[in-house]
Amino acid sequence: MSKRKQDARAEARAILAARKRADERRKRLLWAGSAVGAVILIVGILVAVKLSGSSPDPAAVSTPADPTVVSEVTGVPAATLDTIGQGKGLESTPDVETGKPVLKADGKPLVLYMGAEFCPYCAAERWAIVEALSRFGTFKDLGETFSASKDTDPNTPTLTFHGASYTSDYITFQSVEMYTNQPSGSFYGVLEKPTSAQSALMTEYTKGSFPFIDFGDQAVAQTMIDPAPFAGKNQSDIAGVLADPTNAIAQAEGGAANAYTTIICNLTGGQPTAVCSSPAAQAYQSKYGAKT
């Protein structure tokens, strides 16, 4: 058979497949239309039973983080981070801001993260944020999710701060996961709404792009880590390599975490000493001036 005939047959098969998919979509729409009355009845019953008229949690696609994953990402050995130093493969490092007073909340330096669950760059960044902040405090109720399946670097495995909390004697951490990873209309579903002050900071520095991390208004980080190496992996795969200083993902995440650690040590006046006197916290000292 000639190549021309082969191509023609392949094209015909593709057209038939497309028509079949279109027919299936039409059938689903017809079914959905006939089910509207039933759905309305069910909603009425639910409202009668539970008088809260709230919509379902748009973060239902996330799940509680596996305890082993949490243990591995929050407990990366200090020796690993010391060895990684500035790391390798970082897309950028945080920008220094000068001439501004330290931004605080609850009497402590504020670290503000703003992102979205659909965002692959946020997905890659959260690992480093959790690594670094776990050296200054404790996370509770972290979740697991993936970046959007139809965005660039689809299904990047990550953690989520939605529903989580953080306690520390040294810093205050605020997180805003603004959108889910599920399409809604022409964008994604709204998950959390920032305060006016948080929105103002994000607009000032980034014009609204994700991720945005503000360290007491003394340094700002955005896209530091390339999500491409995460392709085809899950949360256990990522967490499981973070203790290996020779692994490429660990080097990128650890390098970013060390930059964050250096900045935070500057904000806390070198506290806690055990963290801020380590080689990891000194890795970016020339740029961020960590105090020890």
C-alpha cells in the first residue's frame, strides 16, 4: 500500500473518531438535560436537611497528605541541606527589597505565599516552602494535589496549603490558594480569597502572577523551580528523593529552601541558632545577609 493511501486512511480514521467523540458529547448533554429536574429535587432535599446553602468544597480533588510524605519533606536532614548549599537548576532566586520596614503579623516577621492549585510553578515551589519553613515551625493538615491536567507541565505532584495551619515562635506564615485545579467557566474555580492587603502586595510586586512569596517585604520570590522534572511522578516519588543531595530535584528544592532559610534567618535575627548558624543558612549570605 502506498504512503498516500496509508495517510488517507489514517486521516479518515481520525475524522471518524472525532465524530464519535462529538456524538458521545451530545448524548451526555441530552442525558444531563433530562437529569436537571432530578438534580433540583436532590438539591432541595439537601437544603432542607442542612440549612447551610454553601456549595461543595472546590478542593475536594485534594486529599490529606500521606504521613510518610509529610515526614520526608518536613524532615529533610540538615546534612543534606548543608551539602546542597545554593543547589543547582534554579530558574531564579528571590529579589531583595530595600528601604522598607519589616512587614509583620502577630508581632513576628510575615512570610506570605499566594498561589493556586492549578499552577505548575506553584506546585514545584511548595515543596521548597515546606522544607524551609519546617526548620522554623510546624505544619499541620497539609494536603496533596496536582497542578491542572490541561495546563503546562500537567499534573505536577504537589502539596496544598488549603486547610493547613502553621505554628512558629519565629515567623508568621499566611497562605492563600486562590484557585482550584478544576476548570470553572473560562478559568478555574475560586478556592480562597486574599485580603485587600495581600492583594495589594501581590499586585505591587507581580501584577497578579503566581506564585508570589513575600518575606517580610525584604525579599520576594516567584518562579524558582522548573516543574518539568516532576513529570510522571507522584508525591511519594518527590518526597522520597529530597534527602539525596545528588538528586536533581533535591538540589533544586534544597537550593530554594536554603535561600528562603537565609532570608528568614535575617528576619529573625539569626534565630533559631542551630538553624541559622548552619552552612545551609549561610549559602546565600552574600546576597541576603543572614545574621548569625
